[in-house]
Amino acid sequence: MVELRKPIMFVGGAGVGKTQLVKGKLASLPEEIISLSISFNYFTDVISFQKVGCRSRSMKPLRMKA
């Protein structure tokens, strides 16, 4: 997934290990590669996402488009 530099979407029921698979892969990467894990749920809104993203300083604030 990382080597291909392409996005991947994991699909599966709750508890099958999607998150653990990704976290395990990210943990095994060299220290030069930085990752940020953000949990989303039904209540996550854009403002909350921007607060987390801007704290990491690797993201620019999101703008709404019509």
C-alpha cells in the first residue's frame, strides 16, 4: 500500500482487524515516514477534523467549496 503510493480502502465488518492491519503497517515503516491517525465516526464534523489536522501542522485548513 505504501510502496505503490496509491490510496486503498479496506472494507469489512466491525472487529475484523482493518484498523489493526493499517496501524501495524504504519508502525513498521522507517522513522523518516510520519503518519497521523485520526478516528472518524458519525459525529465527526469538519471543524473537529480541522482542529486535529492543524495541530499536526502538516495540513492546511480546509475550505468549503460550492
